[in-house]
Amino acid sequence: MLYNPKWDTRPILDQWIDWLETKDPDEKYEWSSIPECACGQYFGEGWQSINGTSRLNAIARGFKSVTDRADHTFGQCLVRAKQVRDNPWW
């Protein structure tokens, strides 16, 4: 599914969480590859220019080291996204 911001007026984080919930939680993504990362798979090509995606990219990267690939599953990404949504101080 490619994202078009005109389709949904909810906050971008909520929209992304809804999509993450449809993914296999054990499926891995390649954070360092723009088309294969969680954001790239949701938004499609050119997602870096969409307002608000830098925050989502940080969530997809994980709160630990970029090299900690155990964090790069859709299930772990969903957990982090919900933490950020539920704790606005993050």
C-alpha cells in the first residue's frame, strides 16, 4: 500500500501504527535500505520528503544501536511506535 496524505487526516503516527498492525510481527525489514525499510514499505519512493517521517524513521531504526538488527521486526517497530504515541515526551 502506498501512502497519500490526502486520504487520511489522522496524525501520521496513528496511520502508520494501523499499517504496522497488519504486518507479521516476526517479519524483518532492512532499516538501512530506503525501499526495504518500514517507512519505505509503507510510504513508497520519496517518503523522506513527507512531513513527519523523520520521527517515524527514528522509531523504525530503534532506540538502540542501528546495528542491533533484532529491533528491526515489524512487531518491535509497532511496540516502539505505540510507546511514542502513548508517551508524548519521547
